[in-house]
Amino acid sequence: MADGGVLKWEKPQQEFHQEQALPDKTKTAFTKIGFSEETISKVKKFLLEQGFEKKEVEKWLSDPRIEKLDYPPPIKEVAAKKKKKTAEEQEADYQKYKKDHDFWFLVQAGKLILKLYKETFEEAEKKTGVPKEFLAAVLGIESKFGQITGNYPVLNLYLTYLENRPDKEKFAKNELAAFLRFCKKYEVDPFSIKGSSAGALFPGQFLSSTLMSLDESKGASFDEVSSFEKSVFMAAEYLKKAGATKEEGYGVGGSNWKAAWRYNHDDRYARFVMELAQELKP
């Protein structure tokens, strides 16, 4: 909050006011440790099988900016199956989740964003039928409306997944290939792009494979596809395909709840988005 309780807002992708933001848990230390020969060999083989040229693969994998990250940490053992929580424990867990994700700040910021980007949200709603308050709720929890999009170097992140998390090998390989295709398409240095702890990108926090599949990303420049405005349209397209509609409200288990759950497979997330959308509803 700014002085006097007046909410200030910076244009997305600028530095976020520290007093407004939650602690950025994506900041990570770099170990300066390289990857094993086994990992590099496995990645090289996979990328060649995916149709990448040998010269470009070798260039990426021999780049001095290759660094093993501290995240994700090595998997030690398969976690024991968690005991099912009682209704009271689930509610307490959700209330903590709601607080941790700064619900009431997002209500205030969301109302301001809907005014600042009024035409963008209204056009996206008209084009897809996804309510503007639903779109704002998703972009709010995903990235605080473009202010916090992640600080993990994506290429190094996926290589670290492959080194430390064999249980995530399929995910990491596929997303690494999709990410490198994305970089080639938009002619950007893969070492220059940072994302979430899962490698999700930009204000809409899409994985590269999802982003590349969206019609809204086709024909757009890199500056456009990484912008807040384009993220509104991409989120609208994704949510429409997931079943979101302005004909329904924000109850648990409805079409909009299911669409939110598709965006992030977590019941707490879906409930949070529903409650936030309801608060932002005109």
C-alpha cells in the first residue's frame, strides 16, 4: 500500500513495490556446479531426436552460462501417502493459502487493473465470453498482474529437473523442447528468459507447450506475446477452451470452477479464483 492507504500501481513487468508484494520465493542461489555427463548426453540425444540441429544443441549445452540450480532439490525418497485432512483442517489450510496469496491486496489491485486495462479486458470478454473479473482473478493470483513472473533461468531449470528429479523426466524433456522451439520461433536467447519454478512464462504463467498451442500467440512478436495485454487474451482463450462462461457464477464445482482448476490443478487455487472473481464482479 502507498502512503495514506492509496494503492499505487506500476505498469506490469516493471519492478514491483516491495511493500505491496509477497516475498519473492522464486529467487534462488546458483551453485556454479555443472551437470553430469549423463544428463548432458541424455539431453543432447533427446533434442536431436526432436529435430533440433546438432550445431545448435551443442552450442546450448556448451554455453558457459549453463549452471545447475539449487531448485528443484534432489529427490530423496517417495513421500509417504498423506493422511486425508478433516473438513476443519482443509478449511484452515485454505485460509492460510488465501492469506499467503494476499487475497485482499489482489481485490484492491484487481479493481484498479480492470480500470487501467478496461478496453483490453472488455475486448477479451467480448471475444471469448469469459468474464473480465474471472480473467483478472487468474492473472492476479498467477503473477500479481505481471509484477512477479519468476526468477528461474528456464533452460537451466529444466536441466536441473533432469539431473535431480528422475520422476519428472518426461515433463522436463517435453517442456525443454517446447521452450527451445519457442526461443527459436521468436529469435530470443534461451538463457535470457526467466520463469516460475515450473518454467511458466510471462503474466499468464503458461508453460511453453501451452503457450505455443494458443491461437493468440500465433503471429505475435516476442514483445507482444510477453506483454500483459496479450496475456489477458491468451488466458481468455485457454479458459474458454476449459469451459469458462459468463452464463455461470462462481460456485464450487461449476464450469468456471472447473476451468480455474484446469489452469492450476489445485482445489485451493480454484476456490481462491472463484472468490476473487466474485469480489471483482461489477
